[in-house]
Amino acid sequence: MVEAMIKSKAAALTVAERCRSILGANSQAHLNTIKVDSKGSKSEIHTSKVHYIFKRGKPYIWVHEGDLHNTNIIIDERGSFSVSNVVPGPLTGLLKSIRKLPACAALAGRERSAADGGRVPADRMYGRRPDSSPLF
């Protein structure tokens, strides 16, 4: 009886709650944008590992200024963002071998570049001043 109650509570978690916990437990993800060139070609995807945080339910992604993602977003703002709940070290190989890979979450949507007002200083995001004293 107790086991059935535990299983029902685990099953009661919605997909959104599971995704929120995966996204909240990590700080790195893979950002995918559509590669563009002078011909307008959109046949390839550019992927790289980026850092992110969630603030009031919105993802904030750090992309270096010289990264190809910035150019891609100006031309085509579609993108995807995937976060996997990865267990580092030799345990990852073991999990792959028994086909019990960790859960993952993905987001898709439009991205805003810093030129659109999407740029937020990191010290405001983390609630700290440059001298590392707390704001609140």
C-alpha cells in the first residue's frame, strides 16, 4: 500500500514540474541555432555549450560576443536549448551501457539579442555588486 502511494506521488509530477527541476539543477546547456551565410543557406545547425540561469521563470543565456550564435540569431531567431541531467564521471558510461540515460529537458522558441534590450548585467542577475557584496 505504501509503495503504491509513493509511485502515485511520483507519477503525479507533471512534465512541466520535471522539466523545471532538471533546468534548475543545472547551469550548462546546448544552444542550437540555424547556420546562415551570405547565400541564405539554412541547411546546418550550429551547436555549442553555454551557461544559463533562470530568473522569474525566464531563461537567460550567456553567449560570447564573437560566437556564431549572435549572427545566426540576427538572421533567424529560431533556436533550441537542451539541458541534460548529466552525472559526471565513469557513472555516465555505465548508465549508457544499461540504457538508463538521465532525464533531459528542451526548450524551443525565439531568442532576443542584446540589441533588442535583452542584455542584463550579470551582477543584476545574481543579485550582487561588482565588489561581491549582496544587494539584498
